[in-house]
Amino acid sequence: MLCFFVTFTRHKFCVKFSGFKEVREEEKSQMVGKVFSNVASNYDLMNDFMSAGLHRLWKDRLVSKLSPFPGMKHLDVAGGTGDVAFRILESINSIRRRALQDPINDDLQEETRIYVCDINQNMLNVGKNRALERGLGEDKSLVWVQGDAEALSFEDNSMDGYTIAFGIRNVTHIEKVLTEAYRVLKRGGRFLSLELSHVEIPVFKELYDLYSFSVIPRLGEVVAGDRESYQYLVESIRRFPPQEKFASMIADAGFQKVEYENLVGGVVAIHSGLKI
């Protein structure tokens, strides 16, 4: 069984789980940056291996909850490889195709902007290359922005939607990220977070822990040549707040109608909230 304790210094604190690497608050952003620079080129491949391809279905579910529409201004944070942004754009394009070249719909399509924001330039480079491979390199709807989720450069009330997939557990201050998400969303805008979460089903939890701590770091070593980065990624999941706690944090940031959906018994959870 995992246990934890918290040690306080004058103004800063660090959390250490039994057997986990201790990371000071001021060091976390540097460590996360190094981790994702290391894994960028193999990130989506490793997601396929670690989830047996299920991450694709989870992202599909996230986008279905978003209900994209032509002309929307959307912000996808920590989405450097473009996996979620491409899905949103395809959903919007499918609506356009169903509209049978309606001129009004074409005008809205021209106004569509999906901002892919990531603090790590290596991850953004992977996304841009993938866009080129998909023939989307010149698509004005996709805008690639290097930026910090805790201090976004976007204006107040400027976005119709906000998504963050497998990214919020790696930030230093979750509350700041949620506050920024609330700030940039328009009234009626939806916040959606897809994140690896906590399994509470007996037996399944034990099997999941065994897989996480024994198999995933080994996969990282064999497939990506980087065991340490994937050891960190596993530990970051266990440090992330449980579903109910995270939901309350979203509500504390000002969002209403906050809810979450567990997938695969809580291995993953999608949290949502509205700015009303």
C-alpha cells in the first residue's frame, strides 16, 4: 500500500510518496520540461503501448463532450502533438461537409481557430510535423502557441472551449491553471479535462498498480530508451487529486455544473465544467 507524508519548509513544500522521487515545487517545472523534451518524439507511440490504443477512444470521448462547431474559438492546452486538436478540427469539418457547402457555413469555417498551446517546443514541433503529414500545414484554423497553462497570453472571455488532455497533473499549481481556464473562456464556454486518475475497485486497483510501476517504466526503457521519464509519469498519476477532490477544485475556480465521468474503472476520468 502506498502512503504519503508532507514536509514543510518556510514557504514551500514538497510531497513525497513512499518510494517516489521527491520533487520540490521550484524544481517541478524544470523536471517536467526535461521529461517531455525526452519523450516528445515517442509520445504518441508510447501512449498506444501503455493504453493498448485506448487513449484514442478516450480522446474521441473528450471531443464528443465538447461538441465542436464551425466558427468556434477553442484552446487546447498541453496538446503539443495535436492529437486532440486534429480531432476537433475533423469534427468541425464533418459538420461543414454535412452542410453541403452552405456559404454561411463556409464563412464560419474561415473564422474557426483551434489554438494548440504547449509549454514545450519539442512537443509543438511534433504536432506541426504531424499537421504537415496530414496535409494541414497551411490550415489557418490551427494555431500553434508556446505558452504556460498557469499564465496564458490569451484575452479574457475569448474562447468557446478549453481542453487539457493528460497535462494538468504535470503543472506546478493546478489552481492557477483552473483560474486561467475560467478567465479565457466566454460565458457558456466549457472546460474539459481528460486525465489519468484513481482506481478504487479492489483487485483491479492492485493489478493496475502492478502494471503501472512494473510494466510502464520497462516499456519506456525498451520502446523510448527512457525509463526514468516514464517512472516520473507513473508517479505523477498517483500524486494527482482523486476525482471528487479535483471536481471541487474546478468548482472553486468558478465553474458550475461540474461533473466527471470515469472510464475503465477510473483509470481515466473526464471532468467538465461550464462558465455561466
